[in-house]
Amino acid sequence: MSDMLSLLQQAVEKRLLRPLDIQFAQLVVPESQPARLLAAACVSAEAGEGHVCFPLSNLCEAHLFAGRQPALAQEIWQAAGAPDDWLSHFADWPAVSDGSRVTPLVLSNQRLYLHRLWQSEGRVVDFFAAQEVKTAFDIRAAGDVLNSLFDDQPENWQKIAAAVALTRKTAVISGGPGTGKTTTVAKLLAALIRLNPGALRIQLAAPTGKAAARLTESLGRALQDLAVSDEERQRFPAEATTLHRLLGAQPDTQRLRYHAGNPLHLDVLVVDEASMVDLSMMAKLIAALPAHARVVFLGDRDQLASVEAGAVLGDICRCTESGYSLARAEQLALLTGCTLQGSDDAQAPAVRDSICLLQKSYRFDAASGIGQLAKAINQGDADQVRAVFAAAHKDVSYQPLNSAEAYQGMLDEVAQGYQPFLQLIRQHAPPAEIITAFGRYQLLCALRDGPFGVQGLNQRIEQRLMQLQRIRRPGMGSRWYEGRPVMITRNDSALGLFNGDIGITLRDEEGNLKVFFPLPDGSIKAIQPSRLPSHETAWVMTVHKSQGSEFDHTALVMPTQFLPVLSRELVYTAITRARKQLTIYSEPGVFQRAVQQQTQRRSGLVERLAETR
């Protein structure tokens, strides 16, 4: 084994690299080329961290492993020959190209990509750069329809968002909690239905089953309050589906039923929780769209980015920094009656005219602790965060987690949070009622392992609930008991279950334990535990898994030591899952540091969009 490989193996042992990163490097580079080995391992590791590309400027000793383990980083850098001109190292490397031929790595504009990510990013760039303007519409008729659905406030961002989507083939609508994204979409669909008297095939989709179910529910509620005729109401889509279901994901393969060669059968697609859509999934979705389709992407740009590589929604929304173009601002003002200022910035990407950022929250008033906390965290304002906690808002509770007694107190409070749900089980309430009750309270965490992670907390919550006789101890050799919540962790299209779906273990009419899952159409499916795909107990879930869900009462527990996974986006995503009540369990210093730690996902999307203007 070469010196470089030996050092890279040490980096794996210290969890700075993955075994996969080393394997990839060995696949594309001989052991006798240490600098190239390092570059290949780093670009693979960056993809594993969610980055789309690796800027060559970061391929230096100071940035190696993000400053962690500097002594090892220095050894590796010296073993690589302390390179100061990476372009010369890539010049005759068969594994690298500019993308004009298929190679494992692509070098483009001083950024090094895995080929599949470079290709996916290119597809997304081409899609959003080709912003087809919807010219075939009657601006007066469109204005009349918008006026009938929205009020005439001078700054109605929901109305502006609907106008943006009416006049563009592709639209992006971003807003925080309570800004009315669902209301906006309901009114937008009503406008499209009124302006298109013929058949209009509308599909609703979201990245997870939970997000799809919530979209179905929230759009149904919004539709009830909408002044539409019975005929118009019938033309609305009945339910949302997951992106995997929409694209026809094939079990245990990467194959999709719908793709460029077999496009989706739809005219309008609405994708909710778009911040969760990674770059590869976005590219697959785009490829499967028919040429005429309208697409509306909804989401919150400030939430956690997708688990896989890319932060497409966040990147796209960065293109709004210079506002609308002058011509676009004039058009939207004419259409909505709202006051809009445009800017004549020749450097701004054209996609800026297809985006709307909702700016007013209708859920949280000025006195709301949750709303104030979300705003302070978004701004990274640690002083304001402390002020919100000090104000003792009724909807926000902060519990320092600085002792074993505090940890036990947290477990007791969590047991109390789940008490109404467990009480309904003892009363043999209908499964639908029990499932709804479970969704009112949820404990979230940042980690997978340890006493502050999913595994440790699930185990300790179970133990505490057994001690309190809230749940019965399972039989020997079994994990199953009445009331056990489970989350699916692997898609199973044959059963109609997908990653993130949550079910509750209950007894059926014959007294047998089954897991009851709510489906997007409002029905419930009961499945034998032995038939379930990969799953885990869900008394607690990670913040990542909670995206697309909301709970009346959300609790967040954070580890007592700061870790890189703790970030502003993670905390913001967690607290915005709360509708009415929020409880935070954390050591104060850790929480404050997390608020100030902003996550950066490296990509070339914005720069490539700017090049296409």
C-alpha cells in the first residue's frame, strides 16, 4: 500500500472520509499518483457531504477536511507533493474531461464534479434557463380572475406569486411557515381552471409520503374556503402523491417508468416541499415532464437542503437578490394591481422573473414566540434568540439539558407528550383517531446514534413508557407491542409504502398486531409486521425525516456537545414543524453556536444560470 493510501485509510478511521471515497479513488487513479488519489477521494467525499462540486480553490491544505485533524491533513498534503497547480495535474488524466466525453470526473470553471452530478446540474440549468413566457393569455381575463380570488392590497405577495405562475411555464414559490403557500396554490389552480375551460390534467406531488398526505389535507382545507363552483371543484386533484410514485419507481432498482422517452401524462404539476428534492431527483423529474407542462415548485428556501447532493431550491432562490427585471415588474403590477419595483441588472439570471418569495406570515402574529424565534434564527441573531427565550412566550419552552436529572426530566415530559395518544389506544379508539392523535406531538433530534440520537432516545423512551405502564413489554424475542410507532426507511412500491411513511402498531378486529398506515387519499392500510420493508421505531425522528410534517407540539433535543451537523438550517427546520407549541431541550452554548453555524452546499448552479442569461 502506498504512503498516500495508508494516510487516506487513517482519514477513514477518523471519519474524515468514507471507505467508498477511497474505493472510488483507487478505481480512477493508480497508487503511484498521490495527488490525483487525494483529489478523487475529496470530490467523492464532497458528494457524500451533499456538495455538487469541489472548487479547486478548496483543494488546499488549509481547507482539507474542513480544518479538522490539521496534523493528518498536513501529512496527506505533503504526501501529495504540496501541489500548487492542480490544472497541470489534471491535464493528461484520462479520468477527467470537460464533459464533452464521458469520464468519471468533469472539470468545469475551476470546479471538479462527479460526472453524474455535473450532468444532472446541466439538465437543471437548461430547464430553468429556458423560461418560456406564457404569451397566449388574455391579460385582462387573467387580471379579472386574480382579482376575484385575491384581495386588492397594494402588497399581496400571494397574488403576485399566482401571477408569476400564470405567466411562466415554470415557477418557484418560496415562503416560511404560515406564509400561505397552500392557499396560494389553491387559488392558482382555481385561476388555471377558470382560464382553461378544457380538460386540465393536474398532479400534486411531494418528496415523501408524509409531505404528500399533508399537501392533500391542507389543499382540501383551503379548497373548502374557496369561492369556486361545484364544477370547478370537481376539476381539482383529489390527492397528492410522492415523487417516487409519480415517476413510477421500480422496486429494488434505479429504473423509473416515466422518463424522457415516456413522459408523464399531465398538464400542470405542483411539487411541494421542494427544498427536499435533491439534484439527481430534480433532473429525473425534469426529464419526465412533457414539453407543454406547467410546473410550480413550492418550499421554504431556509429549511434544510436535501439529504442527497444539491440544494436546488435554495440555489434557485438566490437568483432573486436583484429583484424582478423592469419589464417583469411592470407586467406583474399591471396584472395584480400591486406595487412592484424592478431593476435593470444585465448580470442577473433570467430565472429571477419566475420566482416569488412570500413575505408575510398568517400563522404567527407579532406576539408569537415561535414566529419571532424562527425569524431570529434565520438571521443568525444570537442576541435576539436569547431575548425571545427571556420573554417567556407561552408557545415556546426552553429546558437546559445540562445534567442527568435534566435528561430524565426530558424523558418524563416526552412520555407526557405522548400520553393522549396512548390513552386512545387503551380506549380502543378507531385507528384513524389514534393516528391523528400521534401526529399532534413529536420529539425531534439531530443525530442517529448515542443518547441524544434516534436509537438511544427511542430505546430510553420505550423503557420509560414501560416503567410508567403506558405500553406493555413485548414478548420474548419480539420488538412489537401495541402502540409502537414505526417509520419506513426503504421504499416498497408493491406495498405502497415509501421512505418516511409512519404507521402505528395496533390490534385488528381479530386481536392480531398490525401496523396501520394512513394513505394520501385518507384511507388506512393495515400490514402485518413481518411484511414491512426496512423500518425503525419512531418515538423520535431526525429533523431531516420530519421535513414535510407539522405537529401541534414539536419538541427538539440537541446533544450536549457541538457537532458539525448542528446548523442554523437544522434548528430552523425543527422549530417550524411546530404549529402551536415548541419545546427545546439543549445546553445553551450548543444551541447558540448552532444558530450561528450556516450550512453551505457547494454547486455551480447559480453561476451556470448566470452564464445562460
